Amino acid sequence: MPPAHSGAIRPPRPLSDWTLTANLRGYQVDMLRAVDPVDGARLHLVAPPGSGKTLIGLALARANGRRALVLTPTTLIRQQWCEQARGHLRDVDGRPPRVRDHVSDGEDASLDDYGSTVPADLTVLTYQSLAVVDTAAPWRAAARERWLEELADSGQAPGGAEAWLEDLAAKNPAAYRSGISRRASAVRASLASLDADHLASLLHPTARARIDALVKAGVATVVVDECHHLRAHWAAVIHYLLARLDSVGARPTLIGLTATLPSVEDRSRSRYQALLGEVDYEIPVPAVVRAGCLAPSRSLVRFTLPDQQERAFLADAGAELDHRLDELLLAPDGVDFLVHTVAPPVDDLPEPTATDDDALTVRLVAGFDADPQAAIAAGALLRDRLGEYVPTEQTTALVPLLPATRVLDVVENLELLGRYALTRLLPVPGRRRQWQDVKELLAGYGYRLTDSGLRPGRSPQDAICAASRAKDVAVVDILHAEHACLGDRLRAVVVTDAAERSAAHRALDVLGPPTGSEERASRGGALRCYMTILADALVRELHPVLLTGRHLQLASADHELLDRLRADTGLELPAIDDGWTLRVQGVGAGTARLVRAVSTLMDRGAVQLVVGTRGLLGEGWDCPAVNTLIDLTTVTTATSVQQLRGRTLRLDSAWPDKTAHNWSVTCLLPRRAGAGPGGDLDRLRRRHEYLWSAVPDPEAGTAAIRTGLDAALEPHQRRLLGAVAGGADADIVGALNAATVLGPREWERRAWSTPPSATVAEERVSALESLGEEAQTVVLTAEDGLLRRGDPAELWYGAACSVLAGLIAADRIDADAGIGALSLTEAGASRIAFTGGAAADRRLAADTLVELVSAPKHRPRFVLEVPRWTLRVTTPPGRLRRLLARGLDALDRVRGRDRLYLAVPRTLGRSRRVVTAFVESWSLQTGPCRLRLVREEGDLHALVAARGPLGAGELVHAVRERAWIDAPPPQAE
């Protein structure tokens, strides 16, 4: 029997005795120095895939010393943690430490000298092993409990509140479900505020028992790997675990590790931040590449058009939509609807006329304030279809003031048509038939129109572009091009969203193979892609493997490869050869053993091509040999995009100079297929917001490192894409693809891997700083004629300096933070790069500049009116420059020349003091300006101008990106 004090035999911080045997990289040392995992700390750390997050997490757990729990999203990642802990740590006796991948129940636990159970000092589990919540019932129960509390707070007796809810569920189930859904979302969003009892009610008894065992074992440090997964019930588990540890006085330390933060548009972002807070330290991708710890990469795009059958379908759908738009929205009643959407009635004001400018201005402002998107869409239709409808006195007065927008896409046309049906057809009994026709039309586009509103869906155009058969053909073209450069060194992976597309949509009927047996028919996804590419002789020589959660297929007659898979996995893998594919039957496809075996064969070169789904080949999949990714997915969130592209960044010992190519395949809509280039191009732009790439500069023989779509395109491709606003054709697509130049990848590696000088590395405070810094960049492309004289780059540089002055005056940026602006110009575009200071300050400055040069989404408090010229940069500052600027400005006013109108961002317009600092800086940096307070009726014209043809939003295209700026050499003393 052990002595009573046996609980104190083991030291309170057993991990403190462990030794880290691995050599840490410079940037890892920087991170460990910058954060302190003290008791009760919450650390939020970001580092790219392959940068050594696992080692960082182990080092931080060791630094705290208390027993630790690591949670991972997959069993593969769990295994990697266990292997690295045993490989890189040693206990006090010099042995690998005791690490468990499950919660001990006593049967397999170690015993001390007295026969008592000794808990593992490090436990590694999956989130799923604790989050045993397989239905939404706990959330519904919590939501119902909250509803009852609300009713009780309003004065209802508990029994009466329960009866009222029962009655509502029986008589109006839709309202009941809606109320439960809203409150369930509120419960998920406020997990941090719930007490332990509420959180416990959301978890399965098995999950609570495992957590209790961990608490009893003395776990006090919790490491959450890939913490961007902490949403819904996984977040509830962490909150409950922390609450339980707090309840026993443990003061838990929480360490969150991720490669990708949730996107700003992610609705669960606030829930995520409530748990982990703001980022404490981030290691950028370029820094890790420059340090030689990740492979350099280049982003490329292959463009295509829908095939002939798909184009025929789209032409019919586009013609049908155009006919209905003309029939309804360009008829007199439809034109009246468009006018009242852009310029709705305002109390005590008459209908707008060609001579009543003030009344028209007030109504325009009211329309854009009420619903900016609807007003923009209605205005675009009035302006772009002028001459196709009978003009009225109102349209004659209105159209000249409307902004010159791009061609409306399918979604905007559908939403405008739905709005018309709700406001003009539904209320009139005699137009019931037209109401039903519009409902049926919208239903064909995936939209549901009811008397309570329009529920969006997916248009046929978008469905076709996302899953076009032409993309499968493009995969073959990419593989040919890459094989010509790499030969036997090629290791490629093609990733799709799913094995096949099964969601109901009328467009999917045309997406299956045009020929072939029913057995092979698939409407998109990995299965159809694999079937298509097998028709190519070169592809079959690459020994392609199809691998999904339920499928394993090889090329027909590739029995030798199948035998190697059997030998490596120990699985029987029975297969049928149908003359086209060798299809494995039964259990085994998609297991972890099979994924590892395929990865090993790719490392050895026995497999050069794998086709699969992102669920299997995305986050957690580790195959360093992969050097070419072909992305056929539709993902656009920061998390999904960066996790997927991270698969190619691992270093390959067999190719020390590895450089990865990451391909996107984008299907453009043909002309008149529904207006616009299509949603696939929009997805391409959003996806590249997060991706770093080497940008070639053939003339200079150098390259830059940047994010954004421009970083994936040659200059000629950027110009060509600017011409596809109304749709593309075969000539444009051919030219886009011909402009992509592939060759030896050495220059791409040189662009990424230029090391800093030894002097810089010595002078810099940290290893990370010696590698450069991430600049927040705004790319500004102006329409011809923006300025009558001068250089737009000078205008935007002055604007950037004025933004910084305003933010400093608003106390949003510290005056001593060292943030500054750089002006860069290339290929007709101006680039303003914000450098220095804190990363959050740089982001704020860039966002504010974009807001300044964009059409206002909401009514601004101030509008800045400026002349359309700049002085030469050689004009020295001082009294002479000011006098010259004022003279030119006065001359402009006398001649009645157009001005440029900029909506002052909200951050800069909150107070007179802040906006005054902004304006004074503008006058000093750029030239004269006039501030308009749009609250005053006389200045409402400035707001209309800012939203119309004279606004910067119509004359300037602004895009946010990031650029890597090399560390400057130290200043000579």
C-alpha cells in the first residue's frame, strides 16, 4: 500500500526534466524567446505548414513543465506528434519520454513502485476522441433552454413558457425551428461565457469521462494543433476542459498552433478569437522559405472554356434570362421599379425631373443608403441598357449621374429580378401568373423565391464553371507541360472537392462524360477526372493512382503497382480490371495505411501522379516528394487554400533544390453565356489573396515575392484578363495559356532563396528580421484620363502619407511605431507598400487607403474634392509649391473642370481633429483639396459624385496584396 504522501513523489512539473535534442531553427528560437508559456497563459501562434510547429509546441510544453495534452484534428497528425516527441525529447534517464495516444483506463497504464497508476506526462489525442457529439440535439436543447429563460425574464411563469413553446412547435413549426436555430447559433457564439454545467450538457458522457480522467491525471498544459478547427462542439470541448481545470485550481496554459487563421468572412471567427485571442506571434511563409526550411513555389493558372455541350446549355440559359429581364425590367413598370430602387421617394420631395437637381440628389443618396447593392445593380441596368427601353423624364435626369459599373453577373441579375417580383408582382393579384413564372425561372438557377424573400442558390453558370469537363482536359495539358520540364522528377497531385458531384442542380445533368458506360459515368469530381486523363498515353506512364475515402483505382494492367501496395499495407486489396481501370474492391481504400503506402511509393518514384479529394490529400497529408499541385477545388477560404497549397512546400531530400508549382484551373464563361467572366474567376482572385508566389520580371532578370492574382500571371495575361468583362472566347483563352512560360525552375528558387548578407544577419535583432519583412501593399490601376497632368503614383503616395497622418491623429497608430509608405510602379500600376511598425498597423493603413479610393458602401461623413492633377515631384516643397498649386486649382475652377471625389474613410472621419490632420497632410503632400460635409444638403452633390462617374471608385481599381521586402543593409555610422 503506498504511503499517504505518494502524490508528491513525482515532481509537479515532470516535463521540466526533459531534454530537447533537436537543433532549433533561427525563427523557431525567435518565437520561443518572444512568448512565455507561464501558468494561465493563452498563446496564439501562426506558422506555415512545414515550419516545425510540432517541435515548437513540444518546446513550449516542456518550458511550462506540467503534464500536457495535445489535441489534433486527424489520426495522421496525432501519430506525427507522438513520433516527434519520442524522437526529439529525452526524459531524465535519457530515454524517450512516456507518450500516450489515448486516455489510460488503468489496464495499460504504468505503475509506480507501490502499484499505483502513473499517468502519461504527455498525452496526444484527436479532437474527435473528446468531442463525442454526433447530433445537433445538445445544441437544440441548449437553445430551447435559453428561449425558456428569455420567456421567464419577460414575465411568463415557467409552466406557461413551456406550454407556449409546445403550442408554437405544433401550430407554426417553421417559426419554432427558426427560433431554435437562431438561439443555437447564439449559444455557439457565446461558448466562452457559459459555465461548466452548461458546457457539460453539450457533451456526451464518454467525452466528459475522458476529460475528468485528464484533469485527475494532472494535465495543466493544453496544446491545440491546427487550432483553426476550433468551431462549434470542438470549441465547446476546449472551453469545458479549461473550465474543469480552472475548477481544481490548475490555472491551465493554452497553446494554439495553426498555419492558417480563419477568414475575416468566417462567421465562426469571433468564437475562435474568444478562445485564443489575437495572434501573439506569426512566422510568414517567405521567411521560412528564405531560411531554407520550406521549398520555394510559384503559382500558375490554366484557363479554359466550357466544352461544346456545356456552352450550348449555357447559351440557352443565358438567352432565357435575358428574355425575362427584357420582358419585365425594361418594360415601363420595370423601368419605374429600377428608378425607384436607385432614387426612392423621400417624404415632402417631388418625383425627380431633369431640372430639379436638389431633389434628385437627395433621392439618390437615400437609394444608396437604403440598399447599396440593389441601387448599384438597378443603376447599371438603366445605364448599360439605355436605348433598349423607352426613356422617361426621370431616367433622362438620372442616368448621367449613375456610376459606370461593370457588366452585371448572373447572380446580380437574378437578385434584381427577385426583388422586382416581390415588390411589383406579388402584391397584384392580376399578376399572379407572372409571379409563378419568375419563381420557376429562379428555381432553375438554384434560387427559392417566397413571399418572405429570395433565398440564394447556385447559378447554372457557376455550377458549369466549377465542374466543367474542360478542366479535366486542362489537367492533361498541365501534366504534359510539366513533364517536358521535369521528366521523371515529376510528382503531381490533382485535388478535387469530392469523389463525384451529387448535389441536385439542373446544370449537373450536362456535366457527366459525353460517352462511356453508365458504370464510368460521373458528374465531376475525382472519379470523372481520373477516367478522363487515363485516355492520355503519357498520363498512363506516370502510374496514376485514384485515392478517395471510398475508392482506390489504378490504370488497367498496372498489377505490379497493385502488388507493391499489397506488400506495403498488408491488405488483400482484391481488384477488378475492366480494361480501363484496375478497381480495388472492399475494405481498405482510404485507410491511413493506404494513404501512407501511396505517399511512400510517390517518394520512391513508383507513382508519379495521384488524383484524390482534399479531405484525404489536404491538411495532414505529408508527402515531401510532391512538386506539382493541380487544384480543381472550389475552396476560397484562407484556411482551406493555405492548407491545400502547403502540401507542396515540404523539403524533398531526393531533390534538395526542389521548387513547387501550384496550378489553379479556371473556367471562364463564353460571351453571352449569362454576362461576365463567371464565378470561377472570382474564386481565383479570392484564392490568391492568401498565396505567396515568385513574380517574374523578364526584363530585369529578377523576381519579386508577392501575394494576389497578379503574382500568378504574366503582365500580358493581366492585360488579357481585363478584356473578359463580357465573357471570353477561344482566342483569348489560347493567348492566356500561351503566355505562361515554363522552363527550368532554378530562377524561381533564386528569387525565393536569396540569402541576406552576413552583415545584415549580424546587425539584426533576430533571425526572422534578417530575412526581411511582410509589407501590406495596395495596387492601384487608374483609368485613362484620371489625371489631366502629373503622375498618378505621386497622387497615391501622397494619399498614403495622408492616411498615415490621419491614423496617427486618431491614435490608431503610434507616431513612434516607425511605419512608412513606399511607392513602387510597374506595368502601368502603382504600388503603395506600407512597411515597418506592427503588422496590425500595416494592415490598417492598407485597408484605409483602399477604402479611400473605393466607392463608399455606406454614407460617409466627409467627401474630399481634389483637382485632377499633381505637381512634378521635382517641385520643391514650401511656399512656392503651395502658391503654384493654389493658382492651378483656381484656374481649374474658373474653367469648370471636373474634379475627383474621394469618400473619406470612417476611421478618418470620426472627428474634426482627425479629418483636419488628414486634410492638412493632403495639402502638404499632394496639393489643394476641399472637404465636404455631406450631412449638409449643399454638399450632397459631392456624395453623388463620389459614387458616380467622378468618384475614385469608378476611375481607380484597388487590390490588396502582400509583398516581401528584403531586409535593408545596416546604416553606416
